[in-house]
Amino acid sequence: MSKTVPPYPESRDLLRGKTILVTAAAGTGIGFATAKRCAEEGARVMISDIHERRLAEAVAELEKVSPAGVPSRLCNVRDDADVRGLVESAVDELGHLDVLINNAGLGGTANVVEMTDEQWEAVLDTTLTGTFRMTRAVLPHMQERRSGVIVNNASVLGWRAQVGQAHYAAAKAGVMALTRCAALEAAEYGVRINAVSPSLATHPFLNKVTPQSVLDELTAREAFGRGAEPFEVANVIVFLASDLASYMTGECVSVSSQRA
């Protein structure tokens, strides 16, 4: 078992000339790592988030990779007006949208018998319905251009059970089903829609909100004895966003070393 983190990847210009919008890209998780990897691979990136300060900090970091600038906009994916405003702004800023990466999601822990309607609805509305809203808003633009890619962030919990995660697992399973169905509808327009399903991605925010005992248990399930670095998940998103994945649509790719 190797716990060694691989070297950070060198750019291969996989996304040269692409325009990409990433939701929930502030902070230290998969969203920011994805935006950074996309920029490093030559894309022009715009990011959104619900947290104003963290969004500004993310832009400042990304501009070290993209000196031409990184447009950004606050967006709550639970608000359809926000969502439509974000897509319109992205098209205005970037000229057009080649790729949408739906990363926004909300977690939490509660057993079913203790879970409130509010907890259930918040997770489902952000994680599943937010992905639906973004997809609905961007598809007309991509269909008109007869080109585009959407990559959704799902989870292995869409397939596997975990105590206290019924709302999150249901939402992520929904993201997988949405991915498959929307992909069939979009295919005739030359638009591809896929998803990644990470197991455990390690980053500081996760450490703050998850008890160490739970992290230890989850880590023990991984064949490599460690969680993924966010950039390792981002690498797969980059692949799905690139022309190398031209024949893939409706797929949910597990980014995991969990044993069956």
C-alpha cells in the first residue's frame, strides 16, 4: 500500500482555447483545484461561489496562473435568477461557453429519523436541483452552438451506503441520473454531459467539518491508504472536459481507490 501523493501534473495544453465556468470554486476543495487545473491546461476560466471573500481570494490565486484575468460572480445555485444571471455573465465575459463544471453541493450528517425537512431540502436543492438549474440554463447556449461539455460532480455515495448520509447520497444519485438523461437529450446537438464520482478527497475544509474518527474510517476504505488530493479529482474532470473524451457522454466516472 502506497500513501505517497504523486507529483503535481505538468500542463499538456489539454484545454487550450476553451472557455470554462466552474461553480463553487472558492476555498480549498475540488472546485478551486479544478479551476486551477483548467487554467493551467490553457483554458480561460470564470468562477462563481456563494462566499464573497473566498471568491475574491480564489480569483487572486488563479490570476497567478491566468494573468489575463479571471472573471467571477457571486451565485447561489438555489436561486434560479442567480443561476441565469451567472450564465449570461459568463457568455458576456468569455464570448461563449465551451464547458460548464457543476461543482456546487452541500453536505451534512444526520440519521433519517432525526433529519428535518429543512436539512433534507437544503442538501437536495443545492446539490441536485442546483445542478439541474445550471444545466437547464446553459444548454440552450450550447445547443445553439452545437458544441459544449458539462461535467457534474457526483459521489461514490450515489452508489454506496453510508450512515448519516441519506440526503447527500440521494442527491448525488440524482446527479448521476440527471447526467445520464440530460446526456441523451443533448447528444443530438453535439453536447457531452458526464460526471465524476469521487470517494474521499482530502482538503482543509473537510478536516474542519468532519470528525477525525470518521476521516480515519473513510481513509481505511481506500486501497492507497489515503484520500485523493483535490487535484487528482480535477485531473479527471479536465480529461472529461477535453477533446480526448470526445466519445464519452452519460458516464459517471468513479475517482476512487475504494475496494469493492
